[in-house]
Amino acid sequence: MNKHVPEIFGSMVFNDDVMRERLPKEVYKSLTKTIATGKTIDASVADVVANAMKDWAIEKGATHYTHWFQPLTGVTAEKHDSFISPVGNCKVVMEFSGKELIKGESDASSFPSGGLRATFEARGYTAWDPASYAFVKDGSLYIPTAFCSYTGEALDTKTPLLRSMDAINAQGLRLLRLFGDMTTKRLSTTIGAEQEYFMIDKEMYDLRKDLQFTGRTLFGAPAPKGQELEDHYFGPLNSRISAFMEEVDENLWRLGINSKTKHNEAAPAQHELAPIYGTTNMAVDQNLLIMEYLKKIAEKHGLVCLLHEKPYAGVSGSGKHNNWSISTDTGKNLLDAGKTPAENLKFMLILAAIIKAVDDYQDLLRLSVASAGNDHRLGSSEAPPAIISIFLGEELGQIIQSIVDGKTYKGARAGIMDLGIPTIPTFRKDTTDRNRTSPLAFTGNKFEFRMLGSSQNIAMPNIVLNTAVAESFRQFADVLEASDDFDAAVAKLLKDTFTKHQRIIFDGDGYSEEWEKEAEKRGLLNLRTSVDAFRQFDAPKNVKLFSEHGVMSETEIRSREDILLENYAKIVNIEALTMIEMVSRDIIPAVNAYLGDVASTMGAKLSVMPELSCEVEKDLLTKLTELNAKTYRDLAVLKEVELQAAKEKDILKKAQAYGDEVLPAMATLRRHVDAMECLTSSEYWPVPTYGDMMFKV
Ligand code: ADP
Ligand code: MG
């Protein structure tokens, strides 16, 4: 890239600099106040902003604008309108009003609404989110928006996310005030999402219907080489991937996305991209753009980017690490322990609030990362168990233990601490976390939630984190505001909270079987499948949490639960149908053709030398014929269970049928097909092998 990076960075974004330059002072002030405080935009301001946006966007080559939103499909949606407006005969001017900026109307009936559709009008509205910058891409001005029904029910992921940010702000400010902070005006959570993905050659991809229809391979015997040599992680980038990454970076930088780190991941052809963290709602939008660009730029390089959580069985899957913290508008990170005991006390209380939130809402955190794709990573045979726990590191763990025991903590550097009074020693940031098995790890000044699937919209995990922590903050603030002796009340809160919730802290090997047993003893949840997890959504305690903090109503929760279950069933259904088609039309015919070849070879040999034993041919014919017959029987079973599941009307039972009947039938079928792959001539095998796909990039 020969362009000057600082020049191109953010050049396609209507960001703060552009606003300051192009908006009248008063309008700029009013808009930035809206952004900083999360208050509603003043209507008179919108017209001026819209006009400035339009002029800027046209200079950047835009002819259209679109409200860009995140319906519950998991991907983004957009509908483009041009700026043109006719004047007189055969003439147009370019126009864009404040009204068009603030609100869009969209037919909601084709987006998932989980039953909301039946009771509400089909009309849906998109509403501008001024806190996430508009940008120009592919000739259109993109305006990040929330999407809701006519009656105001959220039909998207952004609305509850913004509400959850308000909730944690409101409750967090109460706590900060109690600690004497009168200057902070707004608390925001910050997110840095590390994105993993696989690359595959487009020609290989085009030969695999399973990848095209489902995003993962439904068959495939293991390649002779996997990731056992650990020679790919952080290894040198090959020139093709390197060129691809360079172009991705350039595009992201133009959109003001701080793409920072790129490296090879554990599995062959697996990579990672990490941006520098930002405010949650913007970070969520940006992660969606990152995924979009990875896919789009890959095609230009004759490659396909696979975002599925488990494209290949037997090698590492792809996830997303959601680094989460809370910071003030004055630039302080509340998860940074600070140097003085008083700051540490605040830090310890916030830590206690997070530990409590994670323990109280394990079920919601688990469901926030649940999906048909992620089921192949979490809780399945070759992945960590689906148990939520927190890693804190040795030092913090010991401090908490001493608080629980009511004993003096003798830290390595910290000296002696008397826990009778609420002073807590300064301690080193535990930056030595290389415990990669923990689902939620404290990494010095942030929490890293590692269970997310690589293809998912990261809004939901953050909605849960924000709201659950807001609830801990609320409870703490209630207690502290009512107490006469602040220090004593904090000390008691810490001791009570750590005692009650210590069970969620675990620093050992999260992948081990012992942990599964230990977690069960501790009474921690182990929701193995997505369907198990989805069912927890509308538990009374969860409805109470979301509705009390104004994040989601009971109706919104119920509808979302239905959508999740429905979507799960649809995904497994597509996988089953793809498998049925590939086995019936490609694999069985290929094996038969090969058998025919072997048989005629044997016939030809015997016709000239009748005394030959033809061991090889006989053995192959016997084994392959047997496997082919088994495959055929498995296929019939799969067809039958798929039909039964498809017929089921009750949405929960339907999802369960797909999970409990269809997926196991697919696994059995796969086993026999993979065994046939190992015996069939590669000339006859109809699809690229694992070796072809992972090592020919
Ligand atoms: P790794 O987890 O691979 O060791 P890093 O420690 O470099 O990676 O950081 C991972 C991500 O955490 C980056 O995207 C980084 O910007 C983000 N991050 C750092 N500080 C914060 C914070 N205060 N809030 C949210 N994310 C953060
Ligand atoms: Mg990480």
C-alpha cells in the first residue's frame, strides 16, 4: 500500500472532525452533547446535520443513502434511496432532510419478529443512532440505525444494546457518586472484538455444496496433517493471504476502523484480525463491517473467507474474543485497579459486581453465545465444556480469598493489609493470563469473554454483560446509599458478595473433565446445547432483569426466544437437506462408479489370468460395498428423522427434534461417508478433501 495511512484513516466517515469542520458551532455542540449523553437529538438540529452529511457524502462519491440496521437474522440489512429529487421537467437536485436522517420506514414483515408480527403492524421503523458515525461505502451514505416495530418493540439487536448501555451508565453513576466522583457525566462500556476466520481457495469452495449452503463441511476425513505440529500459529503469512489482509486493512482504515493486529491462528488456513477497542455500540457496528469486508475482499483474491464456528471437524474452530471494560467520559478505565487503596476499593467493588453478575446470570451469558454453529465448539466432544466461569489470576484470587476468610492478605509486594478496615493494598496487574481455557478471563484492565462464535453479532453478549452488571451496581448502590458508615458497608458488601459468588471463580484447566465434575459440585450450570440455553431466556428472573432495566420487555424476550429456536431448527434443517443431496447425488454415485471400475479391472485381469486371486479388488469391493450399503441405510434414517422434525409444529419440540434426532443421524451418516473417502480413488471422490481445502490456500 503506497497511500499515507493517517490520510486515508477515517476518510469515509462522518466523524467528529468532519462534524466540527462542516457544522455550524451551535449545531455541532448540540449534536456532540447528544452523542456524549445519549439524549435524544433536537429535531431542528437534524435538518442541518442531514444537509451537511449529504454534501460531504456526495463529495465522497455517494448518490444514495441507506438506513443500516441489524435485524434478528444476525446479519445487517440496508435499503438504498437516492438523494435525487425532481425539480421542474427533467431536472433533479440532491436532497436529504432531517426527517429522512432520523427516521426511516421499512416493511418489517419479512424480518424475523418471533410472533410480534401477528399482533403488530407490519410496518417497522429505523431510527438514527447518532452515537455511531455515518460512513460512505459502495456509493451510499450509511446511517447506523435501530429497528423497531410500529408500536415500539425492538426488532433488532442495536436497540436493546443501546438500552443496556443506558442501564449500566445510570446504575454505575450512582456508585461513582458514592465514591465522591462528581465529574463523570457518562459511563460507557468498551469493546475490542478479536475476530477469527478461515480462508479457502474459491475453486475448492465452489466444489463443496456443504460450504456453500451451510458454511461448514458436513463430510471430510481428516487430512494426514492437522495442527499437531503447531507450526501455523503466529507463523509467517503467505503472500496471497498477506495481500488479502493488506487490502482488508486499507478498507477498514478508510471506515475509521482501527484494525490493528493480524496473525495466523492455531489451525491451518486460520487467521485472526483484532481492532483497537472502542465504545460498545460502535464496536458492534464495526465488527459487522469487519466480517463483511473479510468476505468481500477475499473474493477479489480468489479466496473465500469462512466465518463459521466449525468449518472443519477435528481442527480448532473459530471464535471471537469479546474484550469488555467500563470507562468514564473523562477517560478513566474502571477496571484499571489504580495505585491508591481508595481507588482499589472502588475497583474491588466493581470487580465484586461483575463476579456477582456473571454468577447470577450464567444462563444468559451462555445463551448469548449459543447457536447451531457454536454448538460444535462449546460443550461438544472436542471443545471446552459450556460452563461459565471467571479467571482472575493468582493475586486477585488470593485477595478475594483473604476477604472471604476475614484474614490479613500478605501480598508479594503489597505488604500487610488489615481487612477490618476497607483498605486494600496496591497490587500488580495480572497481565500474565495465558490461561486460554477460561471462558471469561480478567486480563489486567478488562474482561475477555471468549465463548463467542466467530460469525455472531456481538450485541447479545454485551447486552447481557451490561445489564447484569447494571443490576449488581443497582443492588450495591441501594445498600450503600442507605448506610451511615460507607466504609463499613463497602467492606461488608465485598465480604458477602465474594463469599456467595466465589464458586464462579476458577483458575484451572477449563477443558478438563475434572472441571466438569467440580463445576457440578459447585452448582454451576452446564447448558450443553443451544436449545437448552435458549429455553432459559424467559425464566422469571431474566424477564425481571431485562424489564426492570428497560432493556427488553417480556414480549420482546419471548419473541427473541422463539426466533432463536426457529433459526436453530432452520439451520440444522438446511444442513440435513444438504447432506441428503450430497450423499444421494454425488457420493453414492461416485463410490458406485469406482466400484464399477474396480470390478471391471478385476474382470479384465481374470480374463487373461484366471488363476489370479485379485485380493486387492475383492477386499475393496467387499469393504466399499458394505460401507455404501450402510450409508444408504443411514441416508434413509436421516430422511425419516428430518421429515418428522420438519413436521413438528411446536417450536421448542421442533428445535429439540433437530438437535436430538437429526444431528446424531447426520453424525452417523458422516462416519460411513468419511470411511468411504479413505478407500475411494481420489480421481473418483467428488469433492475436495480436508487436505486440499486447508493446505492449498
Ligand atoms: P490477546 O487477547 O490476543 O492477548 P490483546 O491483549 O492485545 O490480545 O488485546 C485484545 C483486545 O482487547 C484488543 O482488541 C484491544 O484493543 C482490546 N482492549 C484493550 N483494552 C481494552 C478495554 N479497556 N476495553 C475493551 N477492550 C480492550
Ligand atoms: Mg484474546
